[in-house]
Amino acid sequence: MTTRRYQSPVRAEQSRATRQRVLDAARALFTRRGYTGTTVEAIAARAQVSVQTVYNTVGGKAAVLKAVYDATIAGDTEPIPMIERPTARAMRATDDARECLALYARMCREIYERVGPLVPILLTEGAAGDREVRAFIDAIENERAIGTAGIARYVAERFGLRAGLSVEDASDVLWTLTAPDVVHRLVRRRRWTLDRYERWLGGTMADGLLEPGPRGGPV
């Protein structure tokens, strides 16, 4: 007779709630103290759990930072890919190339609204050479590159790219324009509103990728 493992819904919910407390505590500490100034012990104390619970539910400090970033980008901890969320679905539903990229700009703006407080960690502590932060930055930049490559392929297949622009180059253009340090410079340093940033990003992406024309496609 085979014994099957069984985890009650109550216990599963308790585990999710504990993990969420850990992430909430870590987010608050990272944004206030930075990565270097935050310890696993401080995260555990703020979340009112043991240090071992932090390791068991999420992992070490670097894993916690990555988990916080991923949950903050999505806005929740639900296992729903970004491409399946409402703005991304609207982006895929439109038959207008410029509107598609305008919606992609809106998605980038929505992500920044959530993840903005963590961006200084990437810019300051990553530049300072912290090994764990550098590894974290490399991971999310690789993920961004995969994401922008997917958008570039989609635009190329659905609408076509401007003459002479390869899908690889289009991906690099999107990867550069949507970089966290670009929006940080414009919004935090140059005091742009997020509405202005969204309009600029959508228009600049469209101008860079598409042929001129009323729908962004071939004239």
C-alpha cells in the first residue's frame, strides 16, 4: 500500500501567510536600510518568525531579495506570468502596432510604480560591488533580456519592424529603453511625472521599432 503525502489547505495557507510576512518585512527593511544594512535576523524579527523560518520559507538574504523583487514586480505572489496579466493581454489583443507598444510602456510604468523603491539598491549597492547584489542584478537583467526579446519577436511577427532592423537589435533597443536606471533618472532625478514617462517610452519605442505610418506598420 502506497502512502500519499497530504498537506491540509489550512497548513498550506499558513505557509503562504508566513512567506508573505517574511517578504513584507524584507521589503520594508531593504528600502529603508539597503541590502547591506539588512540582516536575516532583522527580517525574522520584523516578521515575528524565527531565523530558520526565513531560510525554510524563502532562503538566504540574496534569495529573499530576489523573491521580494519578483513579488513586487507582479504585485502579488500568485503564479501568474506577467504576460498573462491584464495590461499584457490588452497589448496582445490590439491590432495597432503603436497602441501595442503604448500598452507595453504602460506595463513598464506599472512595474516601476511597484518596484521603484527597490531600484536604488540596484544602482548604489550594485555599483559598489556587493557580490550578492551583482548576482541579483545579473539575474534580473537576463530575465529582462528574455522578456524584451519576446516582445520584439511578437512585434516583428504581428506588425513588422522598420526596414533594416533585426529582431535582435529591436530586443536590445527595448531592453535599453525599459532599464530601471532610465526611468529612475527621468522620474526621480529629472522630476518627470509617470504619465510623461509612459508617453515618452511608448512613443520612443514605436519610433525606434516601427515604420512610419498611421498604424505603425508599412505605409
